[in-house]
Amino acid sequence: MTQQRGGGRSPVVDESCVLTDGPWQHRFVGANGSRFHVVEAGTGPMVLFLHGFPEFWWAWHEMLPAVADAGFRAVAVDLRGYGASDKPPRGYDGYTLAADVAGLIRALGERTATVVGAGAGGLIGWTTAAFHPRLVRRLVVLGAPHPLRLRAAIFADPRGQFTASTPMLKFQLPRYEHVLTRDNATLVDQFLRRWGGPNWVASAAFDEYSARCREAMRIPQAAFCAMEGFRWAFRSVLRLHGYRFVRLMQQPLSTPTLQLHGALDEASLPRTAQGSGRYVTAPYEWRLLDGVGHFPHVEAPDLVLGEILRWTKS
């Protein structure tokens, strides 16, 4: 919900703006010491959806009813710090974010789940499958290289992935969250336009999607929390817990993994994502999506839905 302040200042946004009605149910679930907002539909084996940046659970609003109709329990979550989930000042390291997902699977009464993650949510999906392999039955990642592939490419590909990651480098600046939310979060719209495929960006659906993401990012503390995940990823390179994270992520992944990547992705370059399969010893598939950017789940939802169902049922 948006309320207008007096004095010409920016309108106030609260968490109710993400509680959109639809063929799903909104719930709040306690896991790993925090309260998470989840949206679910259907019954059956669980498929847990993790959004990326600068999104929130709405990234999966087309997938939820379709996956539910196919005989699954479809659940989308607002990740720690986003949407209507808790926004604690800490806990945006890879270990805690993976523990959030593991805790959610258990808190939702399931022993295992198929985890589907996009962008930053895909990076969390990789990490959850590595750290909690018994809980992740199958993994689908969209627009997300294996974390070690991404880390290596930032340093080894200065004209490619390093340049593509420049926005994330700016996130290291103190109080950059105020830049992100300035002018009704115009920068969120710019990120979506820069990283999305041209066909999607030119569509009428893009404007509505951008407006929703901009509003959700203006929920108090959401932008700060979103920045903290990226800040940890870069700062951990020089710290002991970052070294331990790399050592743990080097262990072969035993979860069957499907990796979908947009050929026009300018946030995580296709050449960065290719080769992620070297970390997977289980069945693994790679598919490059023509004409698609960093957001395959909203740019080509029918194609992605078919791939998710195929992988989940196999």
C-alpha cells in the first residue's frame, strides 16, 4: 500500500503492497530465526521458488498456479530482507541465506523440495544444494552461474563479467540503498531494462512488472537488505569465512541440476555461466535461451514452465 506524505515528499510504502490477491494463499512462516512471507498454491511434492534482485515473490506469479495445476505444491518466498519477510540487519551471508531455505523446507512440513532460483535466488539455490543436499531433491537455476564460476569470472574476465558486475561493485558504497530508492526507485527500473531482453522490455507487461518491483524495493529497509547480500559476496573474498565458503562450495554437487540461461543476459554473462556443470556429479543439463535476458521466468514463462515441470517430473 502506498500512502502520500505531506510536504511533497516521496509517498510511503508498506508491506501490504506485496500481499496481492490471486489463486494462491499468503502465509507467514518462522524459519532460521526469522519470519518469512510465503505464497503457495496446490498440493503435492513441493517446488520452492526463490526470486532474484531487484524482484520479490511476484517474480513467480505466473508459475504458481500453473505448477499447482500440474500436481505440485508451489511455494514462492520473499527472501530475507525483501517484500513482507523480516528485515534483520544481519544474516545476508551465503551460509545464512542457504540455512533460510533449508529451514523453510522443514517449516513448511516437507522433507525435500525442488528448488527453483533466479538470479541472486539461483546463487542461493546452488548454495543450498551444496550445504543441505538431503533437502534439495532437484535444482533449477535461471540466470545464475555457480557461485565459484561467477567469482572467478569477475577477476579473470575484466572486459566481460567484471564490467557486467559494475552495478554490484557500486552497491559496496555506504548508504547506496538511498540511491536505489531515489525518485520512486527509478534505478530499479533501469536495472530491469538493462538486464532484460529487448522483446520483454518493449512489452506492456514490463511496465507493470517494473512498477511492482519499484514499489516493493521502497518498503522500509528492503533496499538496505538487498545491498547487504551483494556487500557480503564481495567483502568475503578477503575474509576467513569467505575462504571457508569457497572450500565448501568446491565439493561436488549431488543434486540433479537444470541450468537455464538467457543468451542476452548482461548481468551474468552466458560465458560465465557455462562450465557450472563441472561442480555437479549428478545428472546435469544446460540450455541457452535465445532472445532472453536475465529474467527468463518473466520473459519466457511458458518455456521456463515446461522446463521446470519436465525436470521436476523426471
